[in-house]
Amino acid sequence: MLLADDFFLIAHDDRDGRSRLSQRAVELGLAGAMLGELVLEQRIVCEGDRLRVISREPPSDPLAHTNLATMIAETQHREIRTWLLFLGQTAVDAVGQRLARVGLVEQTQVRRLLRTSTRWVSTDINLPAGRVVRLRRLLTGQEPMRVADTTLAGLADATGLSGHVLWDTDQTSLRRLQQAVSALPPPLRDLILQVESAVGDAVLSQRG
């Protein structure tokens, strides 16, 4: 499963598709995961607070292909934060549609007072819970973690999802997570730090 798909399923309730985080945190987390997919595919590299395209070869996934093409067309924008905010605007629908195309979620409309909102509900109630359990097993050392797994765990922690995954606040697992993220290749580690910073700024702006 692709990085943003995993993040999407973990970030939404398995029964009704409600977000487990603030809307902005989900958007930034998904945007970070989409950038992470391109880093893992060796199409872009993150360096500090900036990124650059290192390969123009189209990824096989259509959404990743579109994201890369946009970056190639907008080479003047190199700040990771800029791309997090830009991709975040459409991240929920973009990843939701990608999951819907393979039958993993369904789009539903929810009416509240005078407003209608869109939710993406899993077609298999066990799937999101299963992705959470899988990540918890990785963080508790029951299974080895790949680079993509560690990146997912790092993004979950950066956006505030680690409390949902590690609901018993296991300090040993939290230390294992921190150590694993610290050992990631610098481009992925820098990306996670930028997501964490963007989420923190979003929280402060909402309080202000």
C-alpha cells in the first residue's frame, strides 16, 4: 500500500470516515505522505526546508505522476512548506479518489445543518483498524520496520496520530519510534520535520 493511502486509512475512523485529527493536520499529513512517495521513488529529494526534482521519469501511480509533473512545471517553488500547503488543499479528495478507484473506500455526503461535507468511508471496516494494528506491531518491535514503515510512523507522530496508534502511550515504543525516525535517510527525516513544523504552526494560528 502506498504511503499516503496508509496515512489516509489510519487518519480516518473505520466506521464513518470522520477524521481523527483536525482537517489541517490531515491535509498536511497527506501532503507530506505524497511527497514521501516521491522521495521513496527517488523522484525528489528534501534538503532542510527545500526540495528539488532529481528525476523526471514518471512514477507508475497516476497521482504521484501528476504531483511530480506539477513540481517540474513549477521549479521556482522549492520550499517544502509551499508544497505541503499546495498539495494539502486537495489531498483528502485526491487520495480518497485513489483509494476509491481500487474499491477500498466509498464517497458519502454528510448533511449537517446547512452544510454538506464529503467523507470517504472504508468498504471494509477491518481495513483501517488492520492498518493501525500493523503500525502498532511495528512500533512495539513485533515486526521489522522498513523505511516506508518508519516514514509512515514518523508522519503519524508529526501530525498527532501516534496517540491513536499507541493508545497506551508505551514509552518504550515511543523511544523506538524516535530512534527509527532519527535513523531515516536525511531527505525523509527533513520532510517529517517540515510536516511537524507546519502542523505546529497551523495549531498556533487556530488558537490565535
